[in-house]
Amino acid sequence: EYRWFLFRAAPLIDQRGNIVKWYGTNTDIDDRKRAEEALRRSKAYLEHAQKLSHTGSVGFRVSDGQIFWSEETARIYGYDPTIPPTMEMVLQRVHPDDVARLREVFLQAAAGGASFDFEHRLLMPDGSIKYIANFARSVKDEAGQEEVIGAITDITERKQAAEALSASEHLARGQLEALTNTLGALARETDPDKILEHVVCMIVRRLGAHSIGVWALNETTGRVELLGTSEGERLLLTREESEAAPPVMIYQREHPVWSEFFRSGSYCVQSAIAEGGSKVRILDSPETSWHDWLGDVGDNPNVPLLFNRLAATGVSAALSVPMFVAGKVTG
């Protein structure tokens, strides 16, 4: 059996500098060493547990505003764990819309609030958002001074999962309503145009959109022609307008964004409508730059007129959703 000992010794030196004798102590420090090792293991376990659970510990001394936090807390906030934390560092990361709420909590802590359980957001330098859950309790130290100790947990993944579930449920309810309304239209109407009118108007209501345009690809010409538009509760087909007016169309095969749209079936967004123009790009392809739609419509005067009419009603942007028939984008 072995035990840890600490040896300390100091020499007794005469006037000539010679060592006359040694004085020393021999202390049994085995219990202390075992306690230090247990503490080291406990700290290592705590650090691993915090990393696995995305939970960090934090402390706030009310008297001087000093903050203490664990390495995991520093990582959650996006700081170097070796840098001592300050209130300015904390507030620099807090989402601007949540700063007032956090200041209110600190004031409650300074007034001796018992416990705190709240959530707030962090706005990271790269623009991403983190969601943080805070659990803290106000206590008094040995000197009777107020301190707040607690834990923070990064709940971003949980929040995103909940939002995705909510979006899926919303989508499912919308699909159920769409199917119900479409089946109802099929039961009541014999005119195919009227059935399409029911479907398109229902989509406008579900999306809270200003209007919808239905476009179809002409495989022979490679052009995309406007079949009809819906504003309010009526679908206006282009054939109901003046037969002399040229059809509204875009040149799909010659347009870099629309050719990609029909190839991949990706969503597109158009902007700058309110400014009298239209820029278009693929939504899920960040490397795709904005392209001028109006510069690719040739001599067709109806496209600028269409966008001018939308701009006059306050519409600033449009979303283009692929329409599939037998797995192929047809409009």
C-alpha cells in the first residue's frame, strides 16, 4: 500500500555559508491527493456531460456584476473559454429584440429574486440564431452577498424541430383542406375551368397571397405562356381577354434561371416588382445570381404591363412554384 507524502526542507547555514544541518517536515497528503483526483475526475465528467447536453453553468455576483461561466457556456456564446466573461460580452451576443428582457432579469436578480426560468435568443456573428433556455436561482454567499447561479442550455435543435413539426402540421391541414375543397368542386362542377378556379382560389386563400398566375410550358416553342390569373374569387383565363393581344410569355430555353427551374423543379423568387422591375433567382441555390426577367421577354409588351399592374397594387415579390405532371415540370 502506497501513500502520498509532501517533503519540505530548509538548510541551517553558518556565517561561512556552510550547511550545518537541515530542518524539515514530512506531511501525509494522501487524503488531499485523493480528493484532488476525485475533483479532477468530477470536473472532467461535468465538462463531458455539459458538452453532450449542450448545457453550461453560469454565475453572476450582484454586488460587482462579475460573471463566471463554464467552458461549455463560453462555447455556446461563441467565445474563447480562456477569456474572462463580462456583461458586455453577454449582451453583445443577445438578440436585439431580447436585450430588454435579459436586463429585466438582471434587475430582478439584483433585487433578490428567488428563481428564474426563461428563454432568449442569441444572434451569432455569422447571422445565425441560437435559442437558449436559462434556469437560475438567487442565493447568498458566506458573506451574505447576493449571487445568481444557474445553467443555460442550447435548445436550438429542439426549437427548429418544433418549428418543422408545426410547419408540417400546417402543411398537412392545408393539403387536407385543398383535397376537401377540390373533391367538393368535382362533385358540384362539370366545367373543368370552374374546377381549376376553385383550386387556384383556394391556394390564394391558404397562402394569403395577392394573386396567382398559372403558366404552362409550350414544348414546341420552349416558351412559358400565361394561362390565367386569379385575384379574389375568380380565375381569369387569357383566352377570355382580347384575342388580338399577344400571349404573355417568357423564353424558357434562353433564360438561365427559368431553364434551371424547369430542369430541377426548384422554387424561384422574383423581387423588385414594386420598383418597376423584376429580378429572378433560384431559391435553394445560393450560387445562382439574380437575373433580369424583363430583359428576357423580347418585344412582348404584356409582361411589363403585368408587373406594372402588380406594382400598382403594392405587390413587391412573387414566388414561383413548379407544377408537376407525371413527374415532369410543366408550368
